[in-house]
Amino acid sequence: MSEARRSVSTRDGVSLSVRHDGDGPTVVLFIHGWMVSGAVWDSVLPAIDRAGRTLLVPDLRGTGESDKPSGPYTLERYASDLVAVLDAFGARDAVIVGHSMGGQLALYLAAHAPARVRAVLALCPVPPSGMALPPDAAGLFRNSGADRDKQGTILGLACKSLSDAEKTRLLDDAAKVSVPCIQGAFDAWTGGGFDDKLSMAIAPTVVLATEDPFLPPAFLREAVVNRLARGRLATLPGAGHYPQCERPAECAAVIETFLGAAG
């Protein structure tokens, strides 16, 4: 990705680092999930066509090259930050590609700011209702900040076909995520809390399901797709929770097909 990097200021003065590439009229916003930054998209971005598009890849607060405040880390604050990114680039609306918590945030924006969302591709999204984990798993996840061994265990549980090189890359990226962000964002995505607003999401939405042990296809169909006015389910076999890292070529093809249909 031959991108530039720009700082965007949020309503509460946090500086977000946003990579951008292309200058086309269709804005594509890539939203990463928990425990990583926008770098999680790096294995698929080279295959995405820039013609007629502007790609925006922010590091959410607390991650990557962005500021790392003590808080707040809530879905509402993240959504406000993402609107600030769109505003900074003069984007009236965007096609959104979101992963995990980023998929949940894409749905949050579609439900709360429908005029800003043209279409959504949600990869293994956390449902709007949130997602309760068993106590031992919740403890592992929430207390994994600045702990490479615990984060490696989480990737081992979540992934089906992650190469050693990609695992190292993700763990190096996770090391840049602040402990308050790990904890606060975990509370945010597990809590969810906007299931009753999902009927407001009118953008066409594709939910990509994999062999994710936490978010299997049948669960995502019931918890997300069936609650959307214009939702459909697609599947990508052979990958776990990080399809863009586990099956980058196949995942990039899914993204490109989606973007072509979204216009």
C-alpha cells in the first residue's frame, strides 16, 4: 500500500493516525478489531483496487500509531472517532469493511448514522448484543494487555490456519495496544448493547463467516444477519477469526467482489 499517513483529531482531542491511499469518490473505511491496529489489514490491502476509491485505514484510539489515552473506550466513542475520520477526509458516506469488534462498530455506525454508511462488509463481527465469554476466557482476554504469551494463546484459540510469520506480526502489533485499551475495548465489545437499534441499519450488509470457533456461521446468521433489513451471509472455509491474515488471497477476493457490488 503506497499510502500516506495523516493525523485526525477527535472531539475530545485524541489524535488518530489514519493511513490513506487513492483519491477516488468512493471512500472505503477499514475498521480493525480488538487487540490489533489497522495493520491487521496489511496482508489484503495490496490486492484492493484503488481505481475510483479512497482507502482509509485508521488506528483506533489506544492502538498502533494513534494516541493512547486512559479512556474512554466505548462503542459510542469509537463511532464518534470514526465519524471524525470521515469528516476530516470530506467523506459524506463510506463503504465500510470491519473485522471482529470493527465489524460490530460498522453495524453500530449503520444503525446510529445510517446516512454515513453506503454498505457494510463485516468479517467475523461481534454481534450488536455483545458476546459473553466464560469466566476463564473473559479473564484471559481482559487481562492480556502487554502480555505476549496470553495474546499468543488467544490467537491460538481463535485461528485455524495462521502462519508463524503472521502470528508474529500480529503479536508485534498487539504489543503497541495500551493496557487501558485492551481492558476498555474488551468491556465495550462484550457488552454490545445496541441490538434494539439494528432495525435502523438499512445499508446492504454482507456478513462473512468462517470456521471461527467463537463466531460460527449459524450463530452469526441468527445474531446478526437475520436481524438486518438487507443482510446476507457469505462463508470462507479454512479460516478462523482472522481471515484477512489466515487466508489473505481469498479474503481479498471477497473484499474486492463486495466493493465492486457496492459501487
